[in-house]
Amino acid sequence: MDLSAVQKKQQAFIEARGWSEFQTPKNLVMALMVEAAELQEIFQWMTPEASAQVKNDPETLTHVGEEVADVFLYLLHLCNQLDIDLEAAVKDKMQKNAIKYPLNGAQGEP
């Protein structure tokens, strides 16, 4: 996926609707959390086993995909507003996680 192309398309969508003035970092974070809560709501009362079976329910899986996309798009737009290179930030964080959580052979640890 070309993140830059997605960001440009998303920005054009926002500008065409006159929403730019509302796309502040604060508002984007708030909207991101609302969308994450909508994703959480799908799984809220499921057992762990039922949540693992969502992939076998096309209707629920579609709903999950829509909410995941909403979360991603708000996150991507937040990065765009704050000039954060998402790919670089992810790579950096993965490197830090590898140092913080070294592979030690123990099973079940994060």
C-alpha cells in the first residue's frame, strides 16, 4: 500500500467537503478513539473463542474491516497533520520493541 497516495486521496476528500478546519490533531485523536471503541464494541461480549471465529463470519468480518479502516484512516491523517512518517515511526518502534523485549526462549511472554 502506498501510504503517501492514500494520504493525498484522503486529504483531497477532506478538502472537497470543507472539513479541513476541523481536522486538528486533538479532534483527530478523539475521532480515532471513537472509531477504536466502535471496533471494540463488535468484540465486547464475545468469548475469546467466538472472537477467533469472526474470520469465518462474512458479515461480522466486513464490519470489523470497516472499523479497522476508519481507525487506520484517522491515524494516517493524524500522521499527515503532524508530519509523522508512519513507516519510519513503525520501523523505529519495532526496533525498540526488539531491544526492550529480547527473544529469550520463554514461551507466553510478550
